[in-house]
Amino acid sequence: MFISNAYAQAAPAPAAGGTESTLITLAPLVLMFVVLYFIMIRPQMKRQKEHKAMIEALAKGDEVVTAGGLLGKVTKLGESYVSIEAGNGELMVQRTAIVQVLPKGTIK
């Protein structure tokens, strides 16, 4: 009564040109991926590589900053943990928590 009948419609005819139109429609998507790669992915991978090299190069006596902002001097090195002398005590932190190695003599 209130609902009208719905009839199937014929499929639209394919556009002339075939592969050219497909390439044109995919071009913006490919361009966006390339731009995202150079703006976001590549710099992040470079930072990760630099951080990994810094962590592997840690040595006893290095002055470091942790992710929490704690400054200290490395006293012991383990495979995945580092002991840091900060203030009057010694703390153990994960190697990945070290954000920066400071120049010698920064902490007095």
C-alpha cells in the first residue's frame, strides 16, 4: 500500500578507455601513499634507527636523560636494563627508556 515496488536496474555500460581510466582513478591514491611515506614513515624509521644506535653505544659513565626526565650517570649495563646513579641513589631503568645521552660534565 504505502511502499512502492523496487525494480532492478541494468548495470551501467563500461567507460571507454578501460585501463587508462583505471590508472587515472588510482593515481591520487598512489600519490597520497608516496607523500605519506616521505612525510611520516621514513622520518620515523630514521629516528628509530638513530635511537637504537644510541642505546647500543651506551657505556659506563655516560650521562643520560630518561623518558621521565630523570638525569643520571650510567653505573652498570645489562642486556635490557641500565643502572643509573641519580641524586643519592641508584635506579634501574630499561635501556629503551633512555632518550638522550648528554655531553660529559653536564651533571654536577
